[in-house]
Amino acid sequence: MSSAEERYRAAISTMDAAAREQDEQRGLRERRVAEAEAQAREGLKNELGAAQKYAEHMDELNKRKQSAGGWATEKTLADKGRESLMQFGAEDEDSTPTNSFPAYPAPSAAEPRPEPAPEPPAPEPEPQRPRGRHARPVEDEDDFSSTSWLV
């Protein structure tokens, strides 16, 4: 074999190796792009779900506000979940009342209440002392007697 033929085969193998490396890099890049797209799609699905819940909540609050005549009050903006916990209505009428404060005895009408002690009389105000000879008059912001109204 001649040296030209060897150089030709070496160049071809080098070119094949470079083409193989480029194909591998392209495949790696495409795989990473596909993974990034999948992650973005999942993230957007999660955000979309949260955004839909938020939109539904805001629609419900808006409906409550409109049904209250356009007034956004605490009652109209309160969560319905908390209100349903109280369960007022026919269910409460059928149940017997229970002592919700078992540690305290129920008040009875037989116990007389002590009368409050009379208030002590208010102390008399001290008489004003006569002002000194060189005392300045008290400044009164509403005193307009020295104002000339004809100017």
C-alpha cells in the first residue's frame, strides 16, 4: 500500500468518527430538549390547575358579591367551607342543648347579685388663684376681638 492510500483511509476514518460524534451530540441535544419540553408541559399543567382553581374561586366570590347587591362584605367574601362547619338549621333544632362549658356551673336565678358600691363624690375643683400683676393673657386661637374686619 502506498502512503497516499493510507492517508486517504485515515482521513476517511477521522471523518467517520467526526460524523458519529456529531450524530451522538445531536441525539443528546434532542433528548435534552424533549426532557425539557416534558418538564415544562408538566409544570404548565400544574400551573393551569392552580389557575383554574383560582379562577373558579374568584368567579364564586364575584357571584356572591353580585348576589349581595354589589357589596363586597366579609360575609360575601368568606369561605363557604368555614360556614358549612357551623351547620345551622333543622339539624340544630332536633338536637338537645348540651352544656358547652362543663367546667362552669349553669347560672341560676336564685343567686342574688351584689349591689355595686356607690361611687365616691367627685372632688371639688380648686378655685383659680388670682393672676399676678404682670401675667400675660392666655392666648385663645378663637379670639378675634383684636382683628380689624374693615380692612
